[in-house]
Amino acid sequence: MAKAEHLEIFEQGREAWNEWRRTLDEDIKPDLSELDLVGFDLSGFNLGDTKLIDCDLTDAKFVGANMDGALLHGATLCRADFSDAALLNSVITGADLSDAYLAGLDACGVMFLESRLDRANLSGSALLEADFSRASLVGANLSHADLARGEFESADLTGADLSGAILTNAALVDTVVEGAKFSGAKIFGISVWNLKGTPSEQEDLVIVPHEEGLVTVDDLEVAQFVYLMYDNKKIRNVLNTVTGKAVLILGRFTPPERKAVLDGLRNKLREFDLLPIVFDFDRPADKDYTETVQTLAGMSRFVIADVTNPKSTPLELEAVVKQFKIPYVPILDISVDPNPFAMIVDLQKNFHWVLQTVAYESKEELLENLELLILDRAIAKHNELQEQKAKQVTLLTLDELKRAGARSKR
């Protein structure tokens, strides 16, 4: 049946359309594309699987309509009213739903890919597995909506309200969250990577399944880590992975040539499947710089310290060398500073895990020979220390002391 015939039946009104739909072969997809339906009342229409591509449906009413599986690609749906409509598995990609009313809907599996839903009301809707990738939801109301397993990759949630929403197993990757509200949201299993902006509210985020009670945190980006801490069976694996790969790099960040060496080390270490940490970020609010360096050193497999014309590095090394028995590899650019500072020599004499200082004359020389100059030596010392730590400490009994004393008198 041609599109013109579909349109003719549609124009006869809702009853004629719905009656025709009841007798229609399920393989036929009715086509009403490119129509101007501004302000049209489609309440109660059976529009399941209907094509409404590039239609202008501004201010249209879909109250109680069946929209399951409908295709509304490129449609204009500004201020459209979807009260009590069904939108299961519908495709509304590249559409404009600004200020639309979609609250309380059954819309699982709906695709809003690259659509505009600014200020749209989706509160309380069932939107499981909905795809909002690259969609704009600026100022949208998603409070208490079920968004489990939803996709929000590169979506814009600026100022959106997701308080009390169910975001279990949802994916927020490269998502803009500036000013968004997440307080009270259920986020067990959420995937959060490279969020842009800062939410205005994110208190009492529930990070465990319902059957495990109520455990909450107040920050989306730390929620996954806190859950690992909560689940003791997994935190050991996390710590083993981090401490087996992390390498703390200490040194000066000014002048630029000193920072270039640290950045070069960071990039080169990644080629060896290591996790370099260059301490060039702001310290946590509740720790001073020394405490922060100690925390990072305690999580590291070994430490590389550029002691060329040092400023704070001597203090940092003194604070961590005595506390953490891990390899420390001092490096020195002898083209700039031919002699290491006196304290490093003292540390090397008293703590065998502070290795001999590596002399280099250029960043290129250091990086080209990184494995020989640093990695092989640091890993060998790491293995030696691990063996020492694994040795069992035996108890000394009174009988053993007596026997030892008797032997010494002979």
C-alpha cells in the first residue's frame, strides 16, 4: 500500500485508522513521513511501527497513543504531550523534543540518539536501556526515572534533574554534568569516565544493590572506587593491580626543561605497561604535600626521583624512604647539576632500597636507555625486597637460647 493511501485512511480519523491497523498485515509499516501536523491531536491513535520521519509535530498531543516501535527520525516534537503514551523501542533519533512532556511513560529501549530534549519532562518514566548518546538534555527533568542500562555517551546533562533516578549499570562517558542534580540516585554498576563539569547536587548516591541495604557516597566519580572498598573481596585485587604497575615520579616542574623530563618519563613508562604518576596536581584538601606524596609512594611499585637542582624533592624522599621499603631510583642531569645533593648519599648508605644515582646528559639519552638505566635495576630490587618480606619470622625459644649459650662457651 502506498504512502498516499496511508494518508487517506489517516485523514478519516482515529477510529478508521485504528480499525485499519487491527486488520493490517504486521509486516506493513504505515508511512506518514514529512507531514505538517502542528498542534494535531493524535491522542489514542495506534501509531505503533509507523514512520513519522521529518514530520512537524510541534504542540501535537499523543495522550494514550501507542507509539511502540514508531520511527520519528528528524521529527519536530517541541512541546508535544505524550501523557500515558507507550513508546517501547521507538526510534526518535535526531529529533527535537524541547519542552516535551514524557513523564510517567513506558518507554524502555527508546532511542533518543542525537535528539534535543532540553527542558523536557521525563520524570518517573520507565526508560530502561534507553539511548541518549550525544543527546542534549539541558534542564531536562529525569527525576525518579528508571534509566537502568541507559547510554549517555557525550550527552549534555547541563542543569538536568536526575535526583532519585535509577542509573544502575548506566554509562556516562564524556558526559556533560555541569550543574546537574543526582542526589539520591541509585548508581550501582554505573560506568563513569571523563565527566565534564561538576554536578550541583550529588549527595546520598546509592552504590549497592537494594538487597544489600543502603550504602551511599557523595561523588559520582569516586563511587566505583568506594564500592570496591566496600566489597572487600575485590579491593585486594585492585590494590595488587595498582601497586604492581604504579610508578611515582618526583622532581621539579619548573623550569620547562625539568618538567619535560618528567613528562617524557611518564610517556615512556606507559610503553612498558606501567602506570606512571607525576605529582603535578593539587593536593587533597585534607592532606599536605608530604602526606600526599607518602600516600602515592605507598601505592607504587617503585619511585623515580629527578634530583637535578632539587627544591622539595629531598624533603619528599626523606619522608617516604624511611616509611616505604620500595625501590627509589634517583636520576641526575649532569649537564645541569654535576653533583647530587648530600642527603641522597646519606639515604643510599643507610637504606639499600635507595639505588645508585643514574647520571644522564639529556632527556633523549635517558629515555632511550630507560630499561637499562632504571627499569631493570628497579624491578630487580623490587623482587629482592619481595623475597625478604615473604620470609617467615620464627620464634626464639628459651631452649634455643640455652643451646646457643652452651655452644658459645665451648
